[in-house]
Amino acid sequence: MRLFAAIALAPEVIRALEQLTRSLRSPDDGLRWTSSETWHITLQFLGETSSETCECVVRRLRDIKAPQVPIWFQGTGVFDRAGVFWTGVAVSPELRMLEKAVAAATSGCGFTSESRSYHPHVTLARSKGDDRGRALRKLQDREQTSLELPRFTASEFLLLESFLGSGGAKHEIRERFPLITAG
């Protein structure tokens, strides 16, 4: 099974992102737009995982005692080499703490943290074909509005299983992990 830990988006954020992506799409844009059902903020990608290792991950993630996470967004951007258009997520102290807690918990099951710095985002579109940069540059030229998405507070994080298919990825919740309310 292909697993990752993530924070789900609030419904009002999904509605705002759906409105944004509808305004940016065009039939010949050379992009594969992601489905709103797959939008999330990744905490850690685990990849292909056995059932036994999944059980270890669930046990370890249940032990995390982290505060709820305020989430706010910071504009849009692209990862040129990966061919991805995204909206950025601010790295609050609570989000950084949760990301580190997830990495520490899964390390006990044999996973290692990424060497790159944490760059939370929501993937909105991927470029198709060999000329990834051109489609993304055209999209960035069209996306001139200053993006203001609703803020929300995450009260849980999820362990998701990803299923890849010709129509794009589908995600299924394997487990929910509550975050601690302040006070």
C-alpha cells in the first residue's frame, strides 16, 4: 500500500480553490488538474508500505500529542522540475512541530525524513509532456490575483492510502489522529 500522513483541507478552502482552478483552466493549457478530493497538506510521504509496517506506523502516530494546527495559505507557485503548480502553506510553529513529530514517529518503523526543507503546499495541477515549463509559465502569467484563502485550524491529521490510476490518484483514509485543543 502507498501511504502518507497529511492534513485534510477545510470545506471552505476546498470551495475557494475550486473557484480558483475553474478560473484558470483552459482546454488547451497542457495541464492535468488535480481533483479536489485529493487536495491535502502532506506531512510525510511514506511510499510503498507492507501491512506490518503500516501497523507500526499507526501505533507510533497514535502516540503523537501535538496541538491543533492553524493553517493559512501563501500565494501560488511552481516546482519547475516536477512540473507542479501549487498554493503554498505557511509553516507555523505548530505545523513544523507536527511535521517533526510525524517524522520522528515513523522513524521507529524504518522511515527516514526528507533531506530537503519542508515546503508544505497543495498541488493544484501538473504539467503534461516534455515542455513542462511552458505550460506552467503560461499559467503563472494568467494567475495575477492575490490569492486569499480562508484560514482554518486542523484538529486532526490523517494516514492516507493513495491509489494511482489513469484518471489520477484517489486517496482513502486509513486512520485519523486527533490533535490536542489548547486550554
